[in-house]
Amino acid sequence: DAGVIQSPRHEVTEMGQEVTLRCKPISGHDYLFWYRQTMMRGLELLIYFNNNVPIDDSGMPEDRFSAKMPNASFSTLKIQPSEPRDSAVYFCASSRRQGFNNEKLFFGSGTQLSVL
Amino acid sequence: RKEVEQDPGPFNVPEGATVAFNCTYSNSASQSFFWYRQDCRKEPKLLMSVYSSGNEDGRFTAQLNRASQYISLLIRDSKLSDSATYLCVVNKAAGNKLTFGGGTRVLVKP
């Protein structure tokens, strides 16, 4: 089975440009998560969806960030306009909740974003 | 205070030795606990869940101490392939919102 698929793997852009990151979760998974990882702050949850509905976006740093999940097999994270401090690895993950002790997250390979 | 805290390391471990490290969490209502492993420039992957009574998975042993609010991971007979960053993960309460610690880096050397 295919795992979580993210694209692009690497993105280099200039400050002020719009960036769109894409994610295809594992089929049948009800939850989708967007994380950001930096050396300074570690892995931070930005937003997560349940059955395509955003449940908690309290981790989204500011209005420049937006995320959508138009259907069960696709999600996007958009940054507009991008800034150098947005440079990080962005991970998408999905899971199928099976109870409190069984929330295994499956991560995609991540998108390495560099904003110059 | 961070919700989930870990010693960043690195822990330099001779091959074949035992290494152990802890992770503390601040929310006493936390309900489930995990260790994830992350190799350099790779995505995190689940290593093992942590159960109240403690559990083993091969050379790995995880413990939970609810009174002191920490979990631990012990690796016996360390292999070079155990070199990685180990992320402590806590589910605070109801829902599916996991919080990751900053990770503990382990370097196993010949």
C-alpha cells in the first residue's frame, strides 16, 4: 500500500511568493495532520482534519497560512506571502483513530521549504 | 514550561551498551504515550506505544511513571542502526492531538 504522499519534496522560493504544499493521506484514514519541523522548535502541529473538516487550527502561525481538505484523498497547505522564517520541513501525517492507545501516525516524507 | 520535554543529547553510546533516557510531560490528564524514531532527514516513525505497566519490544523497554509524569526508553545491546533521534509523544486528552517532544539524539559508535 502507498503511504502518505507529499509533494514537492523540496521547494525553494523567494520571499513574498505563494507556496502550496500537497498531501495525499493513506486511503481509509480519517485524520490528517500538518506539522512543521525546525531545529529551534521541533515538531509543531499546525492543523488537523477529521473527515475533511478542520478540527483544530490553533497551531497555524498567522493568517499567511491556510489549509484545505476538499476531499478524503487530498489536502493543501498554502503560505501567502512566504517569509524566510517559514523555512522548515513540513510533514503531513494521517491516522485512523482506533482508540486512545492506538493513534499511530503515518508520516509522509516531508517537504523541505526554503524561503530566500 | 514546554508540554513535553526531552534531553536533546546527544547520548554517545558504545556499540553493545545500554542507554536510557526520559521524557517529562506537564499535563497530568495525558492519556496515551508513544516513542517515535526519526532518522536524519527522514520522517518520524512509530517505535512503540507505552503502556501503564511498562512494555518491551525486543531490545527496547518503555516505562511510564504517572506520579512523576515521565516516560522512559531503554535500549539494550545498542546497534549502530539505533543511531537516531527518539521523539517522545503524548496525547493530552480526548481527541487525536499528539504533542511531540524535541527529541533525544542517540549516537551509537563502534
